[in-house]
Amino acid sequence: GVCAAQGFTANGLNCGINPVKTKNDLGMIFSEKECTAAAVYTQNKVKGAPILVTKANLAQSGGKAQAVIVNSKKANGVEVANAVCKLTADELGITADRVIVASTGVIGAPMSVEPFANAMHELAEGLSIDGHDAAAKAIMTTDTVEKEYALEVELDGKTVTVGGITKGSGMIHPNMATMLGFLTTDASITSELLNEALHTAIEDTFNMVSVDGDTSTNDMVSVMASGLAENQTITEKNHDYELFTKALTEVCAVLSRKIAKDGEGATR
């Protein structure tokens, strides 16, 4: 999953947003090294607060990120989303504009910063390369199974890994309804080309999934690239760029099929 690529750790736990204490509702993905980053958002005209905040963060940082913080059960408001970015940043020793924030769950339900504040230290302290499963569970809503995948590809004589987790079960329609996807890679690539590769990968994968015809406000797929594979940095659309985009597309395709397979009410 998201810890297959070099440099990434993750964790997930129950912070109290979900009253069922055995179910994780808060997840984190972290890279000690600053990553190039990109994201694709819902095409719904109404966009959830976490999307607006993440968009602003990536614009301010110039396409750089180091952490993802995501909760399930309820969707954040702008004030809460900004506060959660700051809490995450302070705990990890990074700046708030290096945080990708996401939510999935009931829209418009009142939310407090308190559950995030109370759990942030424990969440960060428990980060590990084995935490991918806990993070994958933290984003589940009506999903019945966690959804993870990773693969390796050779670029410039170096082994590059691309991995990810996703969720999505109901309210799914072409153009990324209520789904979240978090991708990681140790490839070295500019943020501009990473953004282009992600948009290409999304087109025939996440944007093709349909379950019940609705489009949500909080859908997002993001990718962080740590560069730790030490391949020659991809700065142009060459053979390595094509191979990397193909690998990213394959990961997105497998994760998309997992969503469709686990669609709410799906029998085949």
C-alpha cells in the first residue's frame, strides 16, 4: 500500500469521531523527506472544505507536501480543516502548507477540532511502515474491506515503487464521486509532470467508476513522490515519464476495480 515506496510511514486509529471504538476514523501518511505532490478533485460544482484547503496548500507550497491527514465518518468545515492541518504540521515539525487534508462521511454535520487534537500525538507517534493497513482502515465508511495495492517499475536502472490506498462504496459515479485515493511513490519527478501523470492516470481509472450515480463534494486522489529511488529526475515527457505514468495508471486501475467490486449493494 502507501508504505511500499521508500520514505513513507502511516498510521490509523479511532479518535472518537466514529462512536464504534473498534473502527479507525483518522489516518495519517508521512514522508520525512519533502515530496513533490499533486491532487485531482471532485468535479462537483460544490467542493468540500478539505478540498479547498488542500488546493490552497499545494498552491502555496509550489506542489510540495509531506503529510496526509484524513478522517472518515464526518466531513470537515474550512476552519476545522485548517486547524487540523496546523495540528498535523506542529506534531510532525513541518509547515501547514505541506499537509494534504481530506474527509469522507456525512456532509454538514457539526465537527470539533477536539478529537483531532486529542489523538494527534498518538497518531504521529505510531507512524511506521507497517501502518499502511491501519491507514487504509481509517478511510473506510461503508466499505467492507480495505483497498491497497503497490507495484514496482524500473526507471533509469533504479527500482521505483508506486503504491496507494483508496475507499469508496456508495455514492459513486463517473468523475470520482465519494471516493478518496492516496498514492505514494519514491520516483524523482517534478511536481508539474507528476500532476500531468496523475491527471492522465485518473482519466481511465477513478473517473470511470460508477456505482449509484451520485457525485460527492469531498472526492480527492492525491500523490506524493519522495524521490528516494534516486532515478534521474523526470523533467520531460521521455521514456521514463511514459513508464512512470503507465505504472501510476495501473495502480489506479487496480484500486478502482476494488472500489467497483465492493460497491454498496453490488452483487457482481
